[in-house]
Amino acid sequence: MGRYIVERTFPDGLDIPAGAEGADLCLAIVDRNSDDSVTWLESYVRDDRKKTFCVYDAPSPEAIRKTAARNDLPVDRITAVRVLDPYFQH
């Protein structure tokens, strides 16, 4: 299983509602991702909400692209990464 950073651009800004509605939306994405063994770990959102950097574990970039299409999410770039812990705990 590889680890990937997925960059996405949202020209109109990312709009995830606060509260239960937003949680349900995110959990539905997590559920659909699991069909292809893709795990969304976390995301970082730029202050203007137009760009995200999402961390995934997945079998391949193609699996990420497949789940992104199913979730109606853009994909600008997928970069394979590994953890570099500055305290060498890994």
C-alpha cells in the first residue's frame, strides 16, 4: 500500500457544510473510497479554500483517480510520498 498526496483545485472554493451534514458528506466519501481500498487520512485546505492537499493510502494512483471520479472530486496531481519524521520515530 502506498502513501500519496493528492492536490485538488476548487475554482469556486471548497464548500463542506459544518455539522452533521458535512460529516455525512465526508463519511460517504470514505465509504465509497473503501470499495477500492483507498483510505483518506487527512486534508489540508488553503485559506482561500480553492486548493487542497489530501493524504491517502492506496494501492495505486489509478485507484485514487477512480474513487475521485466516483466522488466527483478533481485531481490535479498525485505524488507518491513517504514519511520523514524529524525525530526518527518511524
